[in-house]
Amino acid sequence: MRHHLVRDSEAQIMREVCRDVQTEPTLLPINENDYQRKVNTADNARLDISARGLWNSYDKLSLT
């Protein structure tokens, strides 16, 4: 199975419980000297999935 199929399936599941789900958003630029460990500092570096509200219980659910 190709990477984008797994990513898109996981993003779809996350949309049921999270808000503001995005696939492959660009990361903010950083200075590689700011971090002790190895990080991706390339221009247009991307995250696979970004979501808000994953750890907040009942954040998106309507209980009424």
C-alpha cells in the first residue's frame, strides 16, 4: 500500500474526532542551531498529518 493511501485513511479517521485536520502542511522554518538533535531544516519540509483537539475529551462531540 502506498504511503499517501495510509496517510489519507488515517486523516479521514482523525476527522471524526479532531478538528482542523490537514495533510502535508508545511512546517515553519527553523534554524538548525536551535535544536540539539537532528531535524529536517529543508525548505518546504512537511508533516504527514496535523490535527487539533486530539487529547481533549469530548472537544468536538455535541452532547446535547
